[in-house]
Amino acid sequence: MQPLFTSPPESICILRLSALGDVCHALPVVRTLQDTWPQTRLTWIIGKLEHKLLGHLPDIEFVVFDKRTGAGGYRALRERLEGRRFDALLHMQLALRASLAAALVPARWKVGFDRARAREAQWLFTNAQVAPREREHVLDSLFGFAERLGVSTRSMRWDIPQPADALAYASRAIPDPARPTLIVSPCSSHALRNWSAQRYAALADHAVTHHRMEVVLCGGRSDLERRYGRDIEGCMRQPCRNLIGQDTLLEFLATLQRATALVSPDSGPAHMATTVGTPVVGLYAATNPRRSGPYHSRQWCVDRYEKAATRYLNRSANRLPWTVKIERPGVMDLIEVDDAVEKLDELIAAGAPRTGDRG
């Protein structure tokens, strides 16, 4: 497949609205384009929540698309881009609402996924496709867009700036970074991916008693997350610090960077930890960690996706379409406390190495 450009284009628009984990996956692709074509102007159409995490990145123009405003969001996008034309649009999101937004972006090339992966009729909104690939991690699949443009290298960096107030919050949340600290971020936005509070508490107690770790509970402001925090505290026999609902995304990111490790289900925080080099004990049964696990910590993930496929779908995971999620009541109960304890013990025995290029 011939590259679309043999010299640097003047302007590129990236369309990746959500979710937090997926914009974290997209950022190394954007960094690669910046490193390879430093004179190319980059515009990123992004969701409102995701903008709170990445919107302060320098040298990128952000256009916030708020899906909650309905037709008004599309009108605002059209007005914002009126009179402009990009050399390429990278349509990285498989959702009809994202494709409707893509239709409003004036671009010579509108690059989407290959026909086999272009779900929700994405192919109707593009005029160029990435090379066909099978069974890739989400992050690897997004690098297909850079390759289609003509960029074959990878800059596996995130480098999300952390403002002074976020760093100050993190220093209060984890005053002594030399003391081993385990952050427990218990909730995904998909409730059926969540482990039980009792099992989180048992794992946290193990971290305190066997590894002398401080346990810090982190999460958002939803009623579910606050309830999880109270329930975990109530079930624990050892002390912990419950900071759920007290931080912003950037404050949480800075806190993650000071932590020794994170425990989390398939969620945005698992991928935020990857951006700052913090290893993750991921809890996976409803989703496949080979596809959506924390990119540099997949060896530390508890993987019960195969067991879930057999029990709930009567098929081996290898026979399922790559994107299938098994979000069924009780699926996360396939992960026993001992499974997570084993992975945490392995991680600590290995020295809880920082991940990626952060040494």
C-alpha cells in the first residue's frame, strides 16, 4: 500500500473523541507525527472530558466536541472549521456520531480503518484506509494511520505536562514516594467490568501485610465510585487512604506517577498509568487484555478472558471476533483474590519496574 505523502503535509486533523484510554492510545501516534514532521500543523477533535486530560498539550490545536449538546455540537464543529481544509483527516473512532463529525471536516484524504475493521459503516465516511491487520492491540492499530501517511517509525512517548497545582496535590496524596504505594482505582465506566469491593479489600490487605505498602483508593465523583470506596474501606482489616472523588484528572495523573503500582479493571486509569510509566495489575475477564490491556503491563494482568469465553459463550477466545466483550453479570468473579495476589507478588518481586521508556 503506497503512502499518501512523500513529503510532510501542511496540516493533519485527528478525530479521536473518547474514551480516556483510547486518547492515551492515540497520543503516541500524535507524538510520532510531531517528531517526524515538526512543521506540520496538528488539530485534534476531542471529547470534553478527554480535553481535561490532554487539552494543555503544546503545539496541538484542540477542538472540543461535546456529544451531549446534540445537533448543536455538530453546528459548532462546522462553524469552527469553516474555510479550512486539511491535507488529511485521521478518523480513528468507530462510532456513527464520530463519523458524522468526520463528514464536517474538510480534508483531501479522510483515512479510516480497513473495510474489515470499519464497523458502524465508517468506510462510508473515508476515502483512504489503513493496511488490513488482524488481532492487534488498540494502540498498535492506531499506528496504522501514521504508516498510511508514510511514517514508519514510532515515538513511544506521551509526555503529558503536569501543572504545578497537580504536582502539589500528588505530593500531598503520596508524601513519600520512596515508600511503596499501591493505588486501587476500582471502577470502570462499564459496571460489569468491576471486581467486588470485598476482593479489592483482600488484595489491599495483602499489599499492606506482605509488602508494607500504603494503599490509596482513587476514583471519580460518581455515586458508584464513592460507594466502592466506602465498601472497600469497610471490608479492609488494614488502614488505607480513601481519596475517591477528591482529585482532577491531572491531579490523579500526577499521583499515579508517584505510585509504585496501580490495580484496576479495564478502564481509563489503567492506560493513564501507562503514560507515566507506572506498572498496572490489570483485572481482565470481561475484555481481552491482548487487545485492550495496559500496553506495557500486559504481563502483570490477570487474564480470565478465555475462561469467560468458554463459560458464557461456549467458545474459545481464539474463535471469537477480536472486539467481543463479555460483559455479563458475574464475569469478574472468575478472577479470584489469589489470582490478583499472585500478579502483585510477581510485580513486587521483579522490583515493580517502571514501564515503557521511562526506565
